[in-house]
Amino acid sequence: MFHPHAQSRYLRCEDREIHCMDWAPNPAATPRPVVVAWHGLARTGRDMDALAQHLSQQGHRVICPDTLGRGLSQWSPNPEAEYCLSFYARLALSLLDQLGVQRCLWVGTSMGGAVGLHAANGLLRGRIQALVLNDMGPEIAKAAVERIRTYAGSPSAFDTVSELEAYFRTVYKPYGWLSDAQWTLLTESSVRRLPDGRVTPHYDPRMVMQFTHHPEDYNLWAAFEGVDVPMLCLRGEHSDLLLRETTEQMPRRNPRARVVEVPGCGHAPALNVDAHYELIDGFFNC
């Protein structure tokens, strides 16, 4: 029985230290392409643990970075300039070069999907061979952006980790079903302690500067229309960020795109249950 093995790595990318989890493929499985699994705005690469375990069982090596300012990666000393898709794409290029990955498949949740779209029509054109956009499209709803900016820009603080977990269970309820163990992992991989002893989410609150200093970052129709590889867009059935009228346009504006609605989820499906794995496996193996 293959037990998934993940190595924690720290790499210098664009003169910033970036952390990633590097999941080894099952040596008994047919070798499959490397997968980059990139998390959402206020999250961490550890969100991809369940998916990475599954994909590594199938024979994929899986790279799960923490974006600059999140998780165990360095916080940016130049937040106005570096918390944006173009810099994240430069980090991705450096990361893949240093890890010896020439070509990859990409799974991106929310912001991670936007990084993939940006890179697939830019610095990683010809290297990203297929793209899964998890509740992310070339246009996102302004009301949802305001909601995310409000809670992400002023993160709550709590006396105990248990209170933080209760908060996460509320704010991330749209992810769909998570086991108790997965909620605890989500919390423990997302916590930092403040000088006063309270706990708060792990990220640099200044990362929301992306929305004020790079207001057009998520206007991605030009990039989307230029992508020349297959795309699978998973839209959470109840998503307030990726609207149905946007996903209806996507296959018309790029015939390489296919849209599937994921029942029982909002923004964004957790990619942690068999039904989600089957969608991604079917797309990568077709």
C-alpha cells in the first residue's frame, strides 16, 4: 500500500522565500504529469492536502505552494508592488524552474485559478498543459470581492485555536463538506499567534492591497481567450463570486473551456471528496 509522502521545501524565488509541499508520486502507478495545486486568496497550500494525496496515489507529483504572504512563505517587503497576479506568476516560473518541472497540469482554487490563467497565457505558456479553474473565471462578482476584502483585510483574532476553528467553520462553510479532522487541519495550518497571545489567520493582511493597487487584476477575459490548452471550470452551485452568467459565456469565448457545476458548494469547492476527484481525474486523463 502506497502511503503518500510530502516534503516541505523552502525556495528562493524572485529574492523571496517561498514554501511549498512537494508530494511524491506513487512509484507503483503509471507515471503521470506533475500537478501544481495553487490555493485561494487568504489560504495556504495545505488546503490541497486531500487532493494532493489522491493525485499522488494516481502517479502525479503534486506541488502545493504557499503564495507570498501566506502560510510559511515570506511576507512581502514591497506589498503594493508584489501582491498581484503578475508577481505570483513570476514566483511560479521560478519555483517550477528550481524544481525541474518543464510541463505541468494546474489546479487553481479562486486566486490560484487566476494565477494559472495569467501564467498560462504569459510566462508559463506552453508549460501549463491543462488548467482546472476551481470557482474562478475571467470575471468575478464585485459584491463577493467586497465581502472577501472586508474579512480578509481585517482578520479576526481569538483567545483560543478552538474559537478560530469555529470561525473558519462559519466563514468557509461554502467549501462544502469537510471532516472534523480536515477542519482541524485547515485551522492548524492557518494559524499564527499575535504578540498579545491571541491567534489569528496566518496571512499578511496587506495582501488585499491587490484590489486597490491592481484593480484590473481579475479582469482576465483577454488572458482567458488567449489560453490554448484545455480548461475545466468547476463552479460551486451557490457561488457568489463566479456568477452563472459568466460561466455561460466562457465556452463561447474559448471553446477549450468546459464548465461543470459542483452541487452542495459555494465559493469554493474544497476538492476533498470522491466526486471532486472524479471530475479532475476525468479531465486530466482524457
